[in-house]
Amino acid sequence: MNRIALFLPNWIGDVVMATPAIRAVHEAFPAADLFAVGKPYVADVVEGSPWFKEFLPFNKSGPRSQRLLSLAARLRHEKIDAAVLFPNSFRSALAARLGGAKTIVGFARYGRGFLLSNRLEAERDARGRFVPKPVIDDYNRLAMALGTTDPGHRMKLFTTDADEAAAAAVWQRFNLERFSKVVAVNPGAAFGASKHWPGESFADLTRKLTRSHDCGVIVLCGPSERDIARSIAMTSRCPRVFSLAEEKLSLGLTKAIVRRCDLLVTTDSGPRHFAAAFDRPVVTLFGPTHIEWTETYFDKAIHLQQKVPCGPCQLRVCPLDHRCMKSLTAETVLKASEQLLARHTHSTPGERRAG
């Protein structure tokens, strides 16, 4: 195979979980040109990677150049030999088939089995329901179906010079070098409000961390989460807590900051996986979602989830009282954070560029 299209997952964290499989394809076919195909907003996740020749945007609601027929024409122009479909959508399989790929690897879901050359089946229970299991393992199955060895579970990301320069500017602006440790907290979650931990709890945690440790805290955020980050920093009433609310935001900046930090405390969202990809300790706060779906076997991670009768519900918005997240105390999260801070040390920022 000389040219392979890898259709990336639609969620930021899932793209990170696909990196072991992507790396395995790159290593199994070192002479092949790999093309990343995906939503435009996930492009920065794999930016800086040496694996891909080019990123091809694929978005049904984007400009015509990003839609199905245009992508298929581009794949035909590139003479794609094979396609690996990480998303389960019918559109991804149709684009690969119309794009001329002879080998198309994917899970036979949503009526697209006839479009695939290598059809995989998802695990179901006796009632036909999907069994919660790590998606990273399913992504690895796709790579192995193409002909790779077992990819393993070591996720990997890269930063660019621009990412590092932006992170260095943040370090300088907040004078973070004065702290022996820097902790990042990530309160957002694109999935929905049900994944959010209360802002007051995040503020309480940051206050406790800075009082018990010689550390600074950075509150991460996306463009739609600036108010949340700003509020957490203000509510903490601590001069050692800083937010990115006023910064020029990008996924690249978030990657570079997580790479530099000694610990990440986060909701179950994309940046959680940035930590594992850069080998940084991470405490993840789970509420409505099954931990099993996004388990990555990372040995520097602690998962926290309160057992409640109504969960995990997998709902984007809680119809009740959000007890799964509200009952998770700052003291519990602090204890887990301190365990990881005591157990793991960090190299200086300049020593690491890739995960």
C-alpha cells in the first residue's frame, strides 16, 4: 500500500486514543503516504506529527470543498489504496468507497457493512446491547485488521514551535517559574453540562492545592469556556491561580501547557488524554459516563467517580440534581492529586517536545 487515508474520530479525546493505532500504521507501512481525514477542529490535535503527509478536512456542514463528493474526488486524485475508518458513520465509508479505496477497514455499523472490505463487529451482550469497553482497543483492532502488529496503549502527541512559544509566553506572563510545581485544571467538557464539576469545587480545590504545596495553578479553557475559567480563578481568591480566559486560545497552546505541567485535574474531556499522551499524571472526574469506554490503561492516572443510583446515565444534561458530580468533594480530589504529585516528578519543560 502506497497511500492510506485514516478517517479520524470526531472527538478530540478520541483522536488521541487513536494515536497508538495511527503510529502502528505508520510503522507497518513506512513508505506509504498517510492522509488524515477529519473534522477541521481536530486538525490541531495531530499538528506537529511526523505521521501524516496532509490533513484533509471532512465536514458535512462546512464549505463545499470539505463535503463528501469533494473529499471523494480528492481521494481519487491522490490514488488512495486503503482507508481506515475510526468513526462509525455511513458517510465516512461512502467517502472512502467513492474515493476509490480498494481496502476499507471499519466496524459494520449503521448499515455500511456492504461498503467495507474488512468488516469488524463490535462486542454486544446477550440482549444485543453494546458492551462498554475501551475504545482504544477497538481502534487498535482496526489497525491490526489492516495488517499492523498490536499497537499497544501508549498514546502520543506532538507540539509545534508556535505552540511552545505560546506556552512559554504564558509561563513568563504569570511568572510560573517561581513555583516548584505547576498544576493545570480543566473544567470544560464539550459533551455537555452533565460532565461539569461545579466551579466552586474547582475553586476550592485550587485554593487547597496552593495552600498545601508550593505550586501555581493554571485554569484551562476553550473559547466558549472563558467565563468559567475566569470565575474559578476569581472565586479561588488566590494570587497563585491564573486562568487562560484572556489568552489567545488554541488546542496547540493547551497541549503545550499540559506537557509542561506536573499534574492535570480534569473533567472527562479531550485534554484529559493530552496528559497521558505527554506522560503527565492526571486526575479525571467522571460523572455521567462509563469509565470503561475511555479507559486507556495509563499508569499515572486516577479516575474518580461517585456511585449513584441513576448513573452512569450517558446524558448530556442532567434531568435531576447532578448528584454524580456535586457529591464529589474537593477533599477527595485533593487527596488523589497529592498522591500523584508525590509519586511522579517532572522533567523541565525544554526537555520534552513529544509524548
